[in-house]
Amino acid sequence: FSHCYELKEITIPSGVTFIGYGALRYCEHITELVIPESVQLIGSQAFELCKSLKKTIFKGEPELEEFWQFAKCNKELVIYAPKNSKTINLANRLYLGIHQP
């Protein structure tokens, strides 16, 4: 889906275990993502330059390759993740807004 400039929403189905390098890169009109619990690994730059992305919900705790999953995204992006999540720790290093349930 990389470079799908007109893509406005996407559902990552339960059962998907890997979101690859640059998978949704440059999908500039996506506003919200829900990462299902089945996802175990998210590649570098997976959501880079998703400039309209304002909300990402992690249902589980995937491993994140490197640090660039949300590079150059919307500065208002808020990530929701399970309490005490490793995902929270990474997102904090990326200076993103974090909310825990």
C-alpha cells in the first residue's frame, strides 16, 4: 500500500503477523490505524509520512524494528497501547503523545 496517496482508511485484519518495511509509507490521508493483537513485528518506516495520522491503537505488543515507524507523521499523533507496554517505551523515545487505558 506504500504511496497510496488517496487511501483514507485501512483495516489490518486479525491474523496478520507482520507489517513490513514502508508498508503504508506516504499514505497521506489515513487518519487512524488499529494494529491487531496478532501483529508480532512492525518494520522500519511502516507508517512514515502518514501526515494525516492522528490516532494509532495497538491491541497487542509487537516488536518494532529500529525507530522510524512513525517518522514525519502528524505532530498530533496519539498512540494508544496496553499498560506497561514496550510499545509505549519506544513511542516515548519518538516524542509522541501516549495514552494508556
